[in-house]
Amino acid sequence: MRHNNKTSSFHLTRREFLKKASAIGLFAVLPFSLPIQAINSTGSIAIPDSSSTFQGRVIGKKVIIFEKPSLKATEVRTCTPDEILDIASVIVGDEEPAHNRVWYEIKREGFVHSGSIQPVATRLNPVNLFIPKTGLLAEISVPYADAIWHPEYRITRAYRMYYGSTFWVNKLLYDAQGKAWYHIPDDRWGTSYYVEAEKMHFLETQDIMPISTKVPADRKRIEIDLKNQTLIAFEEDVPVYMTKISSGAKFSNGNFSTPTGTFITNRKRASRHMVDGEGYMRNSYDLPGVPWVSYLTRSGIAIHGTYWHNDFGKPRSHGCINVPTDAARWVYRWTLPQVPLVEQSMETEEGTEVRVF
């Protein structure tokens, strides 16, 4: 199930809410959202009924499947990067790593730690024949899709686009074989590339409809707890949503800790190509299609979706607040300003309060 507004789990006090959710490190690593009561006493959670098979994409270079949900268990095999695994269930495993005890049971093989697995699905889509010049927002709906510079020149790959990343599409093209491709203008470099049309799903108005609009703007706030690596949204001082995060970290080439203080979400983008500007340096990044970006500072600190790791609960970003893509979309919808689907970005003097401490 997905969070739309509130669930019965949010009648807990803030302390109870945080303690129960953080105890097993469950939130923010599943391919779906669950209320706290869905966690049973054994620490096992069944995958809910769905028309789509839940899968996991291998993110890390050395991801190991174990016989049991423990780093001390016997190793079964090492996975290859971007390999797609079928997820049978979600398990609360051994006490280490303490920040994230969630494991995925892989069908007929064993268990893999969730931190290096992106929950994905494979959903192919019909071709959209009507795309305005202003563009339409779409998301990658398969584990990954290779973007190429042009359908006539497939020698080199421009980027590999990953599940849940978002892009503005402004043109449809058919190649000589009759395959449909969408044209994507890059919002960072000014270049463009093409992705197979069936691998992209167009967002509709209901997908980003604002949440809890009847709650006065000054009665909403977000608290980001850097010590516990959590984000909690409040309405009238009642917690209504929680997700684990990965905040800024200290790397060998600098301290990128997330700044503390009180901010507002006064600038948003549904998609952003994020680059550190110094791609040759260690810990650098070049991430196209970062989804659901809600900025907190003029320097670019933001809450946004994450497809390059699933190991929430410890600092590991360059200052931003990494959250799962579904959580980032929820924040994007719940906070001000309200952004119409047709707008690629929006900036205002108003926004929802965010306290970082």
C-alpha cells in the first residue's frame, strides 16, 4: 500500500513513532510503503499482492547473496552490477549493520542486504503519440534503460537511466526499424539523448496532486534529525509521515555535512541532472534525472529521490537529504509551493518549514 495522507500508525507519540520505526531500520528500503503495524513480531514482511513482480537491481560492485540474512552467513555467490533479482520477501536480519537491518529474500537463492539493492519493477508502456513542444514529465518504469545520442548512432551510450528517475520528454521519433524513441533534452549540459519509448511512463495530474491541502500552511512542518537519520512530517504537531534518510557526510576530499537550521521549501523541480561540477575527483557524481527535488537553500541543498543507493540510515550524501523516490514524491506533493504538472520548476517566497537539527 502507499501513503496518501495518514495511516492509523501515526497515533503514536513522536518518541514512540521514532523508536519503533528506527529499531529495525525498516523504513525507506522497501519497494512499497507500509504503516508501522505491518511489521510483525518475527520481523518478516510478505510482499503484498500486485500485478507487478517486485525486483531488485544490484547497485554495488560487490554484492553478495548469503544463505541467511546475516553478513556472517555462508556466501552463495557474488552478483554483477545492474543484475536484476526477484524479491520473494523482506526480512529483518542480523543486528549488523545496525543502521539498516533489512534484507531481501531472493527467490531460490538466499538473502541479500537491502543497502545495495534498488527495489524496482518492470512495466512497459504504450507509445504516447501526442507530446507538446513544452514537454511532458515521464519516469523510467523498468530497472534501467540505456539512453543513446541518436537512434541512428547506437555505438556509444550517453547514460544509463535507472528506475524511478524522471525526465522531460519533448519529442517522439521512430527509427528505421519502426522502434519508438523519446527525445530528452538535458537540463544540465544543454545536450539531448533518446530512450526507448516503452520504457518510460508519463506522469498524470493525479500522480502529483497536493496532499493535505486543508491543513493550514503554518501548521505543517518537517523535522530532519541528523543523529537518527530520519525525516518526519507533522500536521498540527502530529507526525503523519516518516522516512529514513542519508544526509551529508565527511569524505576524504571535504566535509559535506548537511547544514542545520530552519529552512523552507521555496524552490522545486520534478527532475534535475545533478553534477558536482568536478567529475574527475573522488566521490564525484553525475546523476541525470534526480526525481522530486525540494530545495532548502540557495546553494542547492535539497530533499530528493535516490536511485544510486538504498542504504538509508547513515550519512553518505554531498549535503542533500537523500530519501527513497516514493518518499521524495510525497514530500514534493505535501509541501509548498504546489507545482502544476506542466511546470518544470517553481520558485516562490513561501514554503513549508523544515527544521534540520
